[in-house]
Amino acid sequence: MHHDSPPAGADVRGGLASTGIAGLDDILDGGLPTNRLYLIDGEPGTGKTTLALQFLLAGRARGARGMYVTLSESREELTEVAASHGWSIDDIDVFELASESASVADEAYTIFHPAEVELQQTVQSVLTAVEQSDPALLVFDSLSEMRLLARDPLRFRRQILALKQFFAGRRCTVLLLDDKTAPEGDLQLHSLAHGVIQLEHIALEYGAERRRLQVRKLRGRRFRGGHHDFRIRSGGLTVYPRLHRVEPSREVIGRPLPSGSAELDALLGGGIPEGTSILITGPAGTGKSVLATQYACAAAARGERVGIYLFDERLGTFALRAAGLGMEVDEMVADGRLTLCQIEPTELSPGEFADLIVRSVEERGVRMVIIDSINGYLQSMPEERLLATQVHELLSYLAHRGVTTILTLVQRGIFGSPVDEAADVSYLADTVLLLRYFEERGSVRQAMSVVKKRSGDHERTIRECRVARGGLRVGEPLHDFQGVLTGVPSYVGDTGPLMSRRPDAGRSDA
């Protein structure tokens, strides 16, 4: 989102300069204030050069002259980097230290290493080239070469101050790239720069590495703090900003959403309130995914758009199970009412996943989001302790947009032992629906109960349920239970209130 987008062809040197990366501009609240000096900090391979080229290309698109000063790479290497993204840098001035070094070496053809060139001569060559080009945008790559030439930290700082003073008198926005080769980190650069953007990559024990950035400093401007995931793709950096902080407000709870089962709706006190979140938890095989799909089909049948994000199940398995239960999801998928997305936790960062949901809500008008399951979402987290924070931000955003969210959580063991503390997000959900096995005369049956509902009353009973054609069938309330609090409840009443074993029966035999 660019607040001050100048007309094409205009060399505007005031206001904000777009970085060329929509997500980063969003984090910066529009872009970088012009005519200032910024530090792009990151280890080799984190994407500094790509970011810098996108910055210059965005300026070229609006008519701002750009210049790339490279003290280590050649123009040919920069051209190759740009070509890998489908870009051309023909209209961008490139200053190469290597070619300048060769020209002053008594007309010799030897290309000197940057460390062999006197620091003052190097700086003067750069400033002369800048004066001749008179760019509105400048990239200086990289400060590590100047640090090698200076050899002394005090001398290096003085040269950076001299550069800053030189550009202070010119209408030019400057990006200084630094690859963090200083022994203990060069914080003095942070104090000299008007703003600091730090790039980093995280090597996980398994799966693809994760990249993230952080705006460490930006004088006189609001920006979105914290770490933001990004990915380097063909076409440049794609940044996934953290979700906007939602200011506390008095949200209006929508109408109850029916599930297609009168008994289930009665258990929930009329249904799931629109715009709230429900957590369906229980051991494996109790019907959590079936129930979530049942709600999705009911919403799609009303003409609403639904997004289902599968962490645990393959798309083929989901389609096969839905077809076996008589849930006609193919037609809903074909006309766009239902979107199925299979998530690979090792390949997708939490920020990218959140961005996927945000775009589905804002661009496609999705009104119901289903995440199956939170356990799978946990595997996409670089640190487990951050799961609750991520889920809280996501649920707050969706509630603010009036979107209904359904989460599933698999408990450990057949009889539903307590979940890992890292995965327990039950306190974040507005409604918690518990599914559980129970024993009756030597047979295993399933039951459900509502253990929490913030937005209204609900039944305090336990109802039997089972997977049947059309979804999860729910029976009458069961009162004769024993051992519910032990985690392995048993039914000690007669067989009257229990559901029939007939495939087409959903009510009790009584």
C-alpha cells in the first residue's frame, strides 16, 4: 500500500520511496522516507542484493534515477542476479570498484582486490561517480569491503560519517548493505542510519530453511515491529507481514450457524454463533474432521465461501472420505464455494500460512475458515512456545472480520490423554466441543459434549454420536455415565437412549 505514489515518469524526491515489495511497504506504513540513509543488515544469502535491486527497479518504474555501487561484484554478476528474477538493469547506473581499480594501476590490466585499493581513493571514486550520475536512489554494496580497507573501527566510522554528510546535501535515498562480517556486530552503523532493516535465515532441524526480517529502527515513522516471514522467489522477495493488531472492541455476535443436525444444534444451544471460533478436540478417529467438513458443507450450501486448510490429511484422502459419506464437495469446489488447501508444515512458514488465510478472506470473501488440525499447525512453528501467540493473532483478525473459525485438535492416545501444553489453545476458542470414546457392555461408542461456550448457553449433557452418511449423527442426551472425569467414561444405563447400529439411523432406539 503506497501512500504517496508519484505519477509515472516523475522524478519525485520527497515523501515516501516504495521498496518495490508490497509486504515490506505495508510493514513500513507506505515505504521509506526519501533523502535518508538506511542500513540493510544480514548475513550472506539472506536476500540483501535482491531487495536492493527491487528498490531501484521500483524507483525506475516511477521515473526516479537509480545507481548501484558495487565494491565486490561486477555488473555482469548483478545482471545475472537480475535476470534470474526476470529483470533488466540496463537503465540503472552501475559503478564497479574492480574496473576503477584497474584504470588507476598504470594502465595495467590486473584487477586488484578491494583491500589493495586505498580507502580514501575508493571513497573519492564513489563520490565522483555519484556526482556525475546524480541519482535519486542509491545502493552501496557492501560496507564489509570498506571495513576491510579501513582496518581500524574509528577510521571506518569516520568514513561512514563522511558518506552520510555527503548525502545529507543531496536529494538522494541511500541503502547501505552490510553482511555482518564484523566480529561482534557493528552497532555503530545502526546509530548512524536513519533506519535499519535486518534480514536473517533460520536453519531448522528438518525441512526448508525459514527467512524473516525485522525493522529494527525507523526514525519519525510508525512501522510494524517484530519478525515477519519472507521468501525469495523468482521475481524477488515476498514478505508476509504479521497480522495487524486488532484493537479491543465490542464485537457483535452473528446468527447461529446450523450444522444440518438438529440434535447437534440443540447441544450447542442453537448452533455456532457466526464470527466466533470453535475448537473440536478429542482422540483420533472420533469424527473431528467429519464434523468440520459437515459445517463446511452446510455453509457452502447456504452460498457462503469456505476455506479448508489440511495439515494432516491428503487432498485425495479427504475427497475419498467425503464421497464415502455422501458429502458432495466436488461441485462446491468446482464453483468456488469451497477451497481445499493441503499444507506442508515443513515448507510453509507461519507468516506465509497466515497471509494465505488473509488473502482468502479479503480477496475471495471467505466466511468460514477450517484448520485441520492445530497439531499439524504446531509442526510449522519454528518454536513451539509461539503457537498460542500465532493462533491468538489469527483468531482476533478473523473475529474482527466476522469470519467463523473451526479448529481441530487431536488429543494423545485412544482415550484422549491431555494434549501437550504447547498445543493447548482451548482457552483461545469461544466454544470447545469435546469428542470422546466410551464403553458400553463390551463395545466402544463415541460421545460428545460442549465444555465451553462464551457467547450463550448450551446443554450440559453428553450425547452419543457416530460417523454416518451425511456427517456426524448425534443421539439423545445420555445421563447414566460413570467415570467421565477419569477420561475413560462408561455407560451404566440400559440400552434405550443409545443410538441404533443401523447405517441409516441417527436417533436413539427409545
